[in-house]
Amino acid sequence: MTATHSPTAAASGANATERFKSDKLAGVAGTPKERVSLLAREVLEAVHSTIRKHKVTYEEYNALKSWLISVGEDGEWPLFLDVWVEHVVEDVATEHRQGNKGTIEGPYYVPDAPEQGARGSVPSRENEPGTALTWTGQVTSTTGAALSGAKIELWHADADGLYSQFAPDIPEWNLRGTFTADDEGRFEIHTVRPAPYQIPTDGACGKLIAAAGWHAWRPAHLHVKVSAPGHELLTAQLYFPGDEHNDDDIASAVKPELLLDPRPSGDGETIEYGFVLDPAV
């Protein structure tokens, strides 16, 4: 599915890069030199091993060098890392959890989306394309206690696979909202079912995809961040059964626990899906 005004890889990549630099870079300074040395050395050793194993030529080496330069020029480092690396970092970071399983954040999160209360609708355009979706659920702790006041941040692509603030001609907070669970930890969200989409293919990541003969598709999904005082933040994506790319997501982010069970209801669909959060360690 394509949009009338699709963003270029350079434009969306530059936006994602600037947001990442402003939001996340501060934590890097605290990493001990010994750990930086260990990780950098082992990554380089893995690269050296691949070169020796597959007898990489100078032509291939120079093509790689040129491609790495273009990743930076296109602002696609967030996209590249979020698509092909983050899912493993997330697995390691959350392997101890007893509550809900999470998955990658991706490059299109924006904090401070408008508050909609415990029951409300995600901001959207008039006659927003897509099947109406009503989502109900409850946020609890692994202890079984309801988490009153838990925050559910929701964002997702539109029917053209585009995200507000990363594509032109879309209202700033379109299909982005924050919900606060009631005294019983319950919430009800009204939105539309998102569409599957291809990650940008006109930049460096697209060149890699074409050269390797891969596809660029992500299955339709809802992004969420769920938080509550005294509990670990949960970042997840929720998927719809039957999507042809659930089994070969370009970002390798789909997990069985994250599949929804939508049911027909009038002109739309309903889903029931709650969250169990782990107490903070």
C-alpha cells in the first residue's frame, strides 16, 4: 500500500536521528571504558571472522564502506539498528521478566502524546481510513494487583503505513495517544486497525534489502509503552493474526504472545488484551 505523499528515506531518517540524539544520547557517557573496549573488540573480531570465512574481496569491502557512509548521509542508522539489531537487545534486556513479553520500540516513538483518560479515542483525522477498533484491557502486576493509574502510550501507522511526525501532511498527534487506567487498572481505547507497510526503501537500508533479495514488509501492528510506579516499563508491539508477514517480519519482532484476537463487532472489531508488569528490581 502506498501513500499519495510518501516521505523520503532521508527526510524520515533525519527526523528519527535527531529525535534519538536528543532523547537517548545522554546515557552513553556512563558506560565504563572496559565494557566499551570489550564490546567493540568482540564486534570487530566477529567482522574479521566473517571476512576470513567468506574471503571478502576489496570490491566487496569498498562497497560496504560506501554503503556505511550512505547510511549516515541518509540518517538511517536508527532505522538500520531498530530493524536488524534491536530485537536481540530487547530479548536480552527482558529475559528475566515473568509478566508480559515485549518487543522493539522502533524509530517512530514520540513522548508526551495527548492524554485521553481511561476511556477515549486516539486523536485522528475526520473519517480516518481503517476498520474501527475498540480495545479493552486491564493492567496488573505479577502479584495480581490491579495497577491504578498505569499509563498506556499508543501509537501506530495509518492506512497508508505512515506515522505522524515522520511523514508530511499528517496532523501532529494523529494516531498517537496516552491513556491512564482507572482504579481497577482498566482501559478502553478506540482507534482504527493499522495497515502493514514497507520500511523506507529509497535510502541505504533499501539498497541493502535490494542487494540481498529481501523484502521490506512489516506486519500490521500497534505500538505500546505501558508503565506504572514501582514497575518495569513494558515496550511492545501487538499484531493481528493472518498477516502474511507475521512469520517473516523484516524486523524479526513478532512473538506468539503478542498476537491479538480481534472479533467482529458491528462495523468494526473488538479486542481484549491486558498487560502484566514486573515489579522494578
